[in-house]
Amino acid sequence: MGVANDSESDSLLFARVKGGDAVAFEVLARRHYRAAYAVALGVLGHRMDAEDACQDGFLQALRRWDTCRQPERVAQWICQIVRNQARTLARSAQVRRTEPIENHETADRQDVGRALLQSELEARLESALALLPPVQREVVVLFDVDDWSHGRIAELLAISEGMSRQHLFQARKTLRATLGVETLQEYRHE
């Protein structure tokens, strides 16, 4: 087995994973983690829960690698497994609602103030995103955060490009009404 690299196609990496190449799986996981995370966040509405769903989903994908029928669509296949895992977590009522305790160094007041503002903005945005229907959350995160095109989003979510645009429009309208335009602008500038 050679060393897998980021320029290899998904199909080639898929074949290498099927042959037991763990490095190829790491490359695929890095390449598609953000999309899978966006899908999980869309379903669950909370960062920590979405991370859990992604980790569990990627492990399930690796265990079920032989069941993927279209290697060229491995990203969509992984995202569907992550989406199903997120839905299972949401239904199970065993989802944790804790924030990690991070290592904090001594900081000056300005840094602390900035961190508090950022944390408050993130909490408000997360709460506002939780008000959206899951498909709207997925579309707004994939489009606005991950810079996906409507074509890619439509393919991933099995909807039309027009429907992707409509979901984005409705999501932004709801977010503006919930957060106010100023809050959205503050968050984008952080």
C-alpha cells in the first residue's frame, strides 16, 4: 500500500479503503467531515451532538464499507449514514447537553470580553438554528458555512437546486427575524 494523498479521487480512495488502507480512509474522512458535520448539525441543532453523530457515523461507514454500491458517491453515502445516526441520537433522548471544559490560559480583559461575545453570538446562532426545520438547517450550514453550491447540496439532500435555494431563503428569513440583521453581521465579522 502506498501513501494516500488529498489529490486522489474518491473512487480511488474508496478502493484503497476496501483493500484495508487506513490512511485512505483518513483522507476521505478529512475531505468529507465538514459536510457530514453540517448534515448532523442540521438534524440535531447542537455542536457537541453533531460531533458525536459524525464520529459514530464514520465508524459505522467503515464497518459497512462493503455495502456502498457507488464508490463515486461515497461522500453522499457517508453523509446519509451520519444523517441516520443523528436521527437515531435525536430519537434516543440520550443526547448529552454539556459543553467541554477547555484549558484556559490567563487572558487579558479584552480577550475575555471578545471570547464572551463570540460565545454569546454562537449560542444565539445555535438557538436560532434549532428553530429551523432540519432540512433548512442543513442547507444554511452547507451553503453559508461550508460554501457548498446549490448543486452539491441538492445532490447530497436528494432535492432540486430550486428547492435548495428556497430552503436557504426561508432559513435566512427566519434567522433574520429571530436574531436581527445586526447580530448576523456581528457573527460574520468575528
